[in-house]
Amino acid sequence: MAVIMWRAITGLIILCASLIHAAVPVPNGTVAADLLSPDYYKDTCPQLYHTLSGVILTAVKTDIRIAASLLKLHFLDCFVQGCDGSILLVETAKIRSEQRASHNMHTVRGLNVVYDIKRAVEAVCPATVSCADILALSAQVASVVGGGPTWQVPLGRRDSLTANKFLANQNIPGVAFTVDYLKNSFAAQGLTTTDLVALSGAHTIGRAHCRTFMDRLYDFSGNPDPSMDSTYSDSLRALCPRDGSGANYETYLDFSSPDIFDNGYYMGLQVNQGLLHTDQELYSSTNADTAMLVSNFSSDQKLFFDQFVESMIKMSRIGVLTGSDGEIRHQCDFVNVGIRFPFSYFWLFWTVLVTYICITLC
């Protein structure tokens, strides 16, 4: 009996020690993003990449646009509260969904694919992989599916308990913004002008609805933006009538190779075939620095790919939650249900108490 009691006490002491270790704050000078690692799920969920990529490949077979949608979701997530999966939360009595923000309402796609991925991952690795990590990893797979670059995705993020519609309205760039505004928006996230131009290259496989660029096709007098190639604008005006009847029609952001992840997007900007105002403004006489980057990426696809990878990894580390912050959601569209205590001090207290009682009884 004494041996059994001693083993129980030893186990409790070990558990208590592990909880104390987990409760220790991140050391001074250590940023949460520094705790991320490509090998984070190596032991806890070795099937992750295979499971996730399988769902994406199946989805792409029926909708090629999913690749671009997944890349965009990761961007939208990281620019609001950091890369914490907040974009995936739907509207509830306590959550004001970022999906309903003005720049997101008609453009967010691919959510069901992410939810499908989460269900598939939960089946093989329950309560292990965060939705924020699923978004980051899905963006990498989306790039590869389109023929673009691959990279080692830093993993270990946790999911937020909140969303922020206000920040989404404030932080997500609109299609009519100036380059200076875009620079400031990216700088606020710790990203440079080079990151701005490189990440804009994801538009190489993107699409947009007529309503997002109608102002470039018809001014107050009904004339197209003179900075747009005339043949290109004529084809777009045929697709998107001025009466708005084609508002939901969509077209490619990179007309030359719409479903291939390459540097064709930058080539299009150089011949005035940028679909959105924010695209074409990257290559204009008033923005020499961004125009130079467009030229460099247009002439050297490897340079673009290398910088895209660097910028994606950099973006994916913005404001991440790690350690005991946030949670691992059971499903990506809702926070977990139940009472939450600050870290596990509640359980730490009871573990210490039970250990003390056992020792006293012995």
C-alpha cells in the first residue's frame, strides 16, 4: 500500500512540476514568434501535412480559385490581431466577425475548405493543431498547387478567443488605396515596401468581381481610367456593363497566366494591365521605388519567388499566440465552449493541494 501511495505522490509531484514549468512566462527578450518551428507537430501530428494537402487538392479539382482564396485568408488573418485564426470566427452574440468587415464582406472565400481541413485533422490528431496554423500551412500548399514556391512553415500558433471587426475595417487595405497608404498599412504590421510588392504577387492567381474595379472602367463621364491599356479596358467594359448588371462577374488579376503562380502579374503591370487601382499604382511614375521592384520581379521569377517566401514567412509570424495564450479550437468557426481559467493556475492549485494531503496522510 505504501508503495502504491508513494507512486501516486511521485506522479502528482511530476505533474505539478510540469504545470509549474508551463506556467513560467516567456523569458525576457523572447518573442512569441521565436517559439514557432516547422517541426512543431512532428511527434504530435505527423499526418498533418498529408491530411491538409489532401483536402486542398480535392477542393482545387472542383474550384481552381481555392488556391488564391487560401492565400488571401492567411493575409486577412495576419493583418488583424496577428496570425491567430480570428478571420475564421463567425458572427455570434459575443463575436463581431471580421468576415463582415467592409473590405471582406464580398471577397472572403474558401472558409468551408478550411473548416473541412480542421475536421479532417481533428479525426487524426484531436485537439492538437490550431486553426491559425492550418491557415499558414494552407497558404504554402496553395502556392505549390499553383506552381509557385514552397517553404518551411513555422508552426506552433494558438487560436484567438476573439475577433475584431473594427480592426479589420481599419487594417485591411482597400482596392482604391494609394501606394503611400499601402506602405503605411504594411509598415504598421512590421512589413517593408519590398514585402508589399512581393506579397502583392499573390494576385498572380487571384480574381476579382466587377464591383471592385468598376471605378476604373467608368468615371463620371463614363470613360475608362486613361492609365489602363485601352484594349484591356475595352474587354473589361464588355464584361462589366456600366449599369451594374455584371457586378458579380469576375475576372483574372493576371490575365496572361491566371491559374499559374508565376511573375506574369508584374509583367501585366508593365503594360498597364493591372486590374485593381492598388495593383497598377505599384508601377507608376509617381512611385519609383515600387516600380523598380515590379521591374525586378518581372524580369527575374526566381528573385520574386525567393522574396515571396521570405515575406510570407515574415507575415506569418505577426502577433502570434503561443504557449498558454489563446486555445486550440475544436472547430475553426467558433471558440471552444466552457469555463476558462487564466492559464491552469486552478489545476496547479488543486494538484499542489492533493499532493500535500497525500504526503500528510502518509
